[in-house]
Amino acid sequence: MKLKKGDTVRVAIGEYRGKQSKILKIFTEKNTCIVEGVNFRIKHQRPISPEQPGGRIKKEGPIRISNLMFVCPKCGSAARIGKKKVGDVWVRTCKKCGETVDE
């Protein structure tokens, strides 16, 4: 899996196409992730206490990783991610500008 938590991604397909945001959580078993402000779902919740009333709560739902494009922090465009060996460690690189993504 080439995407990580905290990466900036752009939605390529669907209702939120073109929206750019950060990854909040990744589910590797299902190849999905939760992206901030994308793919909202409505959950009906009962009141738990007087301080927490019930109602309809909007939450982000999972989206397929194949529907996301990585946005390079250096060049600012959507690009693929490659891997390059620097010293003894592998680092992620942008395929467009060739810069390393990981610090």
C-alpha cells in the first residue's frame, strides 16, 4: 500500500471528484480509507444522556483507495508514487518531479 495516514489525496471518481483532503484512517484489509470531508454518511443515533442528544449525525464513510490520487507536496500535482532505495532505506518518490515524499 503506497498511501499513508496524513497524505493529501484528490478524489478521482464519484460525487466528490476533484476534492482534495487528508487521509484520516486506512483499512488495509478492505483497501479503503476515510478521507476528511469526503463521502459523508448519516447515522441515526439515540440520545445517550442529556448532554449528548440523539439525532442524525454526519460522518465520513470509507472510500476505495483506487478512487484516490496522491498529491505531491513538492510539485502540488496529482501523481503516482514510486519507491527508491536511498542508502539502506526505501523512500516514496513522486513520479512526476522525482522528489522524495517521506522526510
